[in-house]
Amino acid sequence: MFTKPAPIESTTTALATIVGDAFVLHRPEALATYECDACVLVKSPPQWVVLPQSAQQVSRVIQWCNANQVPYIARGAGTGLSGGAIAKHGGVIIGLSRFNQIETVDTHNQRALVGAGVVNGHLNNHLAGTGLFFAPDPSSQSASTIGGNIAENAGGIHCLKYGVTVDHALSLEVVLPNGNIMWTQPTSNPNPPSPHSPHPWAPGPNLTGLLTGSEGMLGVVTRAWVALTPRPKQVWVALVSFAHANHAAACVASLMANGVTPAALEFMDAFTVKAVNEAFDMGFPEGCEAILLVELDGDTDSVAHQQTQARHWFTQHAALAIQEATTEADRTALWQARKKSVAAYGRYYPAFYLHDCVIPRSQLAPVLEKIVAIGNAHNVCVGNVFHAGDGNLHPNILFDPKDAAMVERVLQAGEAMLRVCLDAGGTLSGEHGIGLEKNEYMGWLYSPDDLAAMAQLRCAFDPNNLANPGKVLPSGKGCGENHTQHHTTPMTMDNPLFTQSGAWI
Amino acid sequence: MATPTTTTLPAPPADITLQLSARLAKPLLATNPVFSPTTPQALAGLLRACQAEDPAQPRTAVPTSLAPWQALHHHWANDHTARMDSGIPLGTLNQALAKHGQWLPCLAPPTTPLYTLLAMDTLPLAAGLTPTLAGRYPRQWLLGMDTLYADGTVATSGGRVMKNVSGFDMAKLHTGSMGAYGVITHANLRLESHPQSLGAALLPVGTIADGIALANRLRTQHPSEQWLACELVPSLLTQPHTGIGLSLPWQLLVIVGGTRPAITTTLKALQQQTPQVLALTPAQWQPLAHTIASPHPLAIVTGYPSDIAHLSQVIDDHLQTSPYPLYSHSRPAAGMAFIRGEYPTQRGPLPDDWHHWWQGLQATLSPQYHCRITQPHPCPRWQTVIDTCNLPNDPAMLSLCAQLKHQFDPNHRFLSPLYPITGRAY
Ligand SMILES: Cc1cc2nc3c(=O)[nH]c(=O)nc-3n(C[C@H](O)[C@H](O)[C@H](O)COP(=O)(O)OP(=O)(O)OC[C@H]3O[C@@H](n4cnc5c(N)ncnc54)[C@H](O)[C@@H]3O)c2cc1C
């Protein structure tokens, strides 16, 4: 695949004709920025980066790529953690940073039209004072783009109640792999409220949902109508300490089973509690081995009702201490405990490998125990800070990138953790995507027929296999390879693309 | 004008219809006009047998029912998830889930098969006032599913966990597609805790505009999570269901869930807004809810919350000219209106006045309002389907959908109202 490299100079000229000289990068020093994303597991520079400004320009770039059999990769802010924006096979990176306009905020219909390159946090700053917000809140929201959030179906702390990005994407302007420009949700006339404003429902495949989470393999998103959510009237946060991880896990189960729907329900394990306390002297109680951060929001009555229930379950599960906050300043102070965990890990090792897998909520306690055991067996430090409410685990395996033997142990431990999660009825990724990081593990989760159906979908969109090739599906699962035996060659140090330089996040 | 013969259109068994070769279909049709495979494997076997057939030979549409597929396989109550056959009726499912205080938040008639809800994917009547919250559309209930494809293979996608970005989300191909690309055989769903109790009230209003204004006030003033529904319905519908004599022509039907004291407080608060508020018993509101939540309206008009008042008014004005007994109701928070009623009984070509009436409505609405009329009835035995291509007419989207059909069902085994089938021999 892609064996014939396109001639550099004529290609640069061709691309410059489309986007303008200033917006084609091809010098090695300029391309270095684009050789990886936040998953620095793999580095591979593109031959070109183009920075188009309109869907028409994106379309012309894609048509050129098709005509010349050159792969192309959409890129937002490059904060992806699974290597999705890496040019594995070289080619053209299509940077969406110039699609940075917030075009319309339609408060009545609770929706906004934004460019794919708009930074998530900027949209929310822009919405201040409207009583509305864009709910998906990945921790990277100060940098990651709406287009990247859509492509990865990003989640965040508050997606337990508010849903992940797909629940907030109404219609996408997408440049399809054949160069066609399409809105995923039909519109019937260009009059107000705004051009291309999507209908809330239309029959047919849910193309918005299909494109969301497709990691740039089914098309390049250039603009999006997103849903805005009314801000809750009341917010309450509790930081609850427990003497044992099992107590905290059982408390999570009781809260959710008894109809408490927190906006956020986060878990910090013993290692993380210790790290944060040592680094920042947070004053957690003696003997605290696990912490839950619970945020309730809604109208005053429902928050009050759920608060009573929540306190009941905290006590039932032998909470050591409950700190509560209702003012914004106090809430922020409580959240610091979680937000500072990454910095606290830095006191142990310079880097960490952030895993992302999901298990059924009821399996929290046994799976956590196994993860700790895997860490011990591989002689690596593991801190767990994660979205407990939806069972989305984030084991952070700490390491020194200069220690090759340790890196190898980290990779093996990570793989063992994935196995444990799948055995518990879980999945490979809850929010960071598959990308290059986990595509060879897809065969652990899906049968050849399952993967063939995904390959067929990819084929319907991109028969030339040029849109972000080599991601998501295991190698050998391209168009025309349906129902063939799949391979599982997980990423190892032997992979020629693997690099151990730099911190991984 | 003579009153045309009408009848209420029976819901089809499920909205997948197979198109089989005459040879394969004959024995099936001899025994039963509706094919009811007992297991997905039985249907898979038949589809595999079809593979050997020449796609060009004459074929017969075989209405296929998934009704035998009704099992609830697992209910992981602690996880708020369950795995089930796709043909399970909503009532059967919710009854089983109720043992653990959970439900699928949808007020459609209890006989509605899950498959129909998923295949249609319209905003159900329990979606509340903030349709963007997670779990509102049927597609958001789906954590994973098994699908039977036209070549007889079954593929799984997703899983049974709350968040999942492992691979393409194939569920989004099938939800809303009315069976065009495959048959959903099993579904893994996310569930919700059932509110301690449900309460409902009617708020009578004189005009559509007043009703929508009131709905908008409630939408901004009241908590979204307690509100399952807020629907503008005509008296001609509420009266027979509730048995209450109503002096005003329109009512807002409000359905709330929560603790008993919370519901009482909400209903009292409503009383302060509109003194004539009428609290309804379950025996009164449930049949009404089932009628307006039935997944087979004659048409769904999708607009915006901001123009739903005008949209509803224009539809209502046009309804006055209808030669058939039709009515409409509106879901203001979603910007949607539904047209229901009776349908001409004649098979074959529909009467001209029926067509003229719909064309008239389309003409009245389309230049002025940003809306779209969809006639979703999925049963190909009725002529509308043959006349209607429900896919939007954007050429890029049409060509993409053609590619999808070509990939997943190249021989058009699955009839679906999404694809125009005029001119084909059956
Ligand atoms: C510190 C940190 C914290 C994080 N926290 C979270 C978290 O809480 N939750 C979470 O879900 N993720 C998190 N992430 C991961 C990452 O931020 C998200 O995946 C984010 O959505 C990526 O956005 P981006 O703009 O950086 O996309 P990129 O990294 O540039 O691209 C990601 C993928 O999307 C594709 N893509 C990008 N833009 C487009 C487009 N316009 N059209 C089509 N495809 C496109 C790319 O090809 C690639 O496959 C975190 C990352 C970091 C570094």
C-alpha cells in the first residue's frame, strides 16, 4: 500500500494551488510538530501538512489525494491519546486549525454552529452568560478541538449524566472520502434559524452518529451543529474518603442502583491518594485508601433529595469523612484533589502510560484488585483515577522512558490489564479511541465477522482506503479483505515505529 | 364529497420485510402470509439460501415478523444494562425490568416491539424537555447489538458497557434505517431507574400559540430531569381517552416522574400557572400517552422548537381541509409534530385526494417553514412506500446511502421505506 511516493516539489505546488503557499508545510522542522500526537508511542511524520480554510479546499485536497493515491489524516489539536492523528503511512495531514469560527449560537433552539477547529473550552467561554454550555468536557478541553472531540467521541468527567460527544453532535458538515461535501442531517431550506440548521430527526442511517467516533476514517469534519445544554441551577460536590477501595466501589454501585444520577462520580485509588497527599498536603484522613468525588446537579429540590440519599449511602459504606461544597470556590477546591493527581505522579516517575478501558460498573472492586496485582507482578507503579460511574478505568502506569526494560514491563502490564477488563465483560476503550494504539487488539474483542462488517462500512465510505489508513481496524482489514483471517500483533518494542523518547503525555 | 372508506392502519408485525425469490417465498406464503422465523438462525439460513438465487429473477416481498424473538437474556441490574432479543415487546421488557426498579424510558404502547423503536429511532415520549441528555433517542439506549446481514452472517458491535469507542459504532447504521441494511437480532441496552412514581396533568389552552408559549415557559422554568413529556394535544384526542369534558380545544399533556411529594409539588406549581390544570389518573393518561407515542404516525413533521407554534398552526389549518379524519399533536421541546389518523382502506394506488392533500400540506409548509415531512410507514404492502423515497434528496447523501446499501445488501433483500422501489418487479 502507498508504495509510490509522490514527488515532493510538484505535490507542494499542487497543494499550494489549493490552499495557498503559506498554508502548505513541507520542511522537516515544520513537520516535526506533526509527527505524533499525545500518544507518543509512535512517531511518523507526514510529507505535507495543509491548513485549509474551507470545506471546498478540503474537498480539493482530498480529490488530489485520491487522484495520486496519497493518504490523508485530519488533525485537530493533536491531543489524541491513541495515535489517531499520526501519519502512519506518511501522506498529507489536513490541519483544521483555521476552522476556528463560532458562527452561530441559537439559544432558543439550544444549538450552535462551530468550525471543527474551535477549541472546546473556547466555545464554553463564548457561551458564558447564555445559561447554556457544551457538555462534553474532556480534561483536554482547553486545547482539544470540537472536530477532534467528534472524531474520538470524547467523554469527560460530566458525561456520566450528560452523555458523550455523540449525544451532543446534531449535524456535521463533512468532506467525504470521495470529495463530496455533505451535511449529515438533512435540511430543507436555507432560511432562519440558520443555514444548514439540522432537523432534529430524519429517517435513514444516523450518519452523524456513524461519523462521530470514526477517528477521521470516514470523512473530515469541517463544521458542526452541536447541542447546548441548560446550566444546572444547583451544584453540590462531596469528597468522600474510604478506608478500603472495596467500600468505595460498593458505594458507587449503591448510589447508581438507587437512582442517584450524579453529574460526575470519580474514583481515586490508594496509590493516587497517597501521591496527592504527599505532594500537596491535602489533609485526607488517616487510613484513607480511596476517595470518591461526587457531583450532583439539577434543580434545588432534586439536588436536595439526591444529597440525602447520597449521604445515606456514604455512611452505609463506612465513609471515613465527607467534605461537602456548594459554592463555586469550595467546589473548585475539592476538585483539586483529582486534578492534581497527574502532577503528583510526576514525583515518582517522569512519564506514565494512561490506559483507557471500560468494565461493567459491578465489576469495579474485583477488577481494581486485579489491576493492582498486575502492577505488582510486573514491578511497575500503577495509579488509578477514573470515571467510576460509568466503569471507565484509567490505570496510569508510571515509568522512566529511559529504562527500556521498564518500558517493556509497562507494555506487558497494560496488555494484561486490557485482558482483565475484557474478561470482565468490558471493552478496549471508553473515550481515547483505538487509533494505532489498540487496533491490533480489536481481534480480542470482535470476531472476524464483526470486523468484516466494520471493514464493509469503511469500504462504503472510502473504497480507496486513504482516509487515515492503518487505524482502528487490525492490519489486513481493509476494503476487499472481508471475512479474512485477522491478525493480532499487539504493539511491542520491536515495532520499528516505536520510539521511547519523551514523556508520553 | 363522498366520505371515503377508512380504517385504522394496523401496525405491521415489524418493520423489516424480506424480498425473497418467488421459489423460496412460495412455501412460506402458502403456510402463512407473514413469515415468522423462530430464531435468528432460521432467518440466517433462509438468507444464505437466497445467496444462491439469481437476483434478477422475479421476487416476492415476504412480510417478516420478529415477534417470536422475545426473550430477555440477562438483566444486569447493578449495571443498569440488559441483553434481549430485538422482538421483545416494550411492555414485556418493562415488566421484567420493574422487578429491579428499572425501565426503558419510553411510553409507547406496550405491544411495540423493541425492534420497531430502534429501526425508527424517533424521539420517544419520555425524552423530557432536554432531548440532548444521554439516553433520550432509542439509538442512545443501545450499548451493543447483533445484526444479521443479507449474506446470512451475524456480526456484533459495541458491548454492554456504558462507554465504548472500540471501533465503528455500527448501531448508528441500523438505528433509523428501518431495516434497510440488516436485521437487529439482539440488543444490549442501557436502562434507567424507574421514578418512584409518575404523574400527569392536562393544562387546557385556547390556541396552539398559547399552548406552545406555556410549554416554552415550563421548559425554561422547570427541571428537565423530572419532566418526561410535554405534548400539545387536541381535545378530540384527550376527551375520549380521559373521559373529561373539555371546554378548550387544546391541552398540554405534562408527564412527570419522581418521588410522590415531588410530583405533588410540581402539580401544585402548575396549578399556579394555569388554574384549570387537571390531574389525571394512570387509567386516563396511559392510553392517551400510548396513542401519541405509537411509533407509526402517518407523518412526522420535523421543524425547530423556535417555529413549532407556526408549524403546528399551519398543519392544523390544513387538517381542516382533509377528506380523511386526521389529527396532529406537537412535541415543542423537540420541534416535532406528528400527523395521525385513519388511512384509506383501498389497496393498490391510493386515491388522488389523499395525494393531493399531502402535496398541499408539503407546498404550504415547505417554502415558509424549515421542516420536513416524512411518511415512515414501513410496510411495503401499502402503496405510499412505493411512491416515497424517504432519504433526503441531497445528492451526496443519496450516493453515500446507495454505497451503504450496495455494501450491506447488494441484492436488495431487505425492503425498507428508505429506498425507492418504484419500477422494480415483485
Ligand atoms: C491531558 C489530556 C487529557 C485528556 N483527557 C481526555 C478526556 O478526559 N476524555 C477524552 O475523551 N479524551 C481525553 N483526551 C484525549 C484527547 O484530548 C481527545 O481524544 C480529543 O477529543 C482529541 O481532540 P484533538 O483536537 O486534539 O484531536 P487530534 O488529536 O488532532 O485527533 C484525534 C483523532 O481525530 C481525528 N480528527 C481530528 N479532527 C478531525 C476532523 N475535523 N475530522 C475528522 N477527524 C478528525 C484525527 O484524525 C485523529 O484520528 C485527553 C488528552 C490529553 C493530552
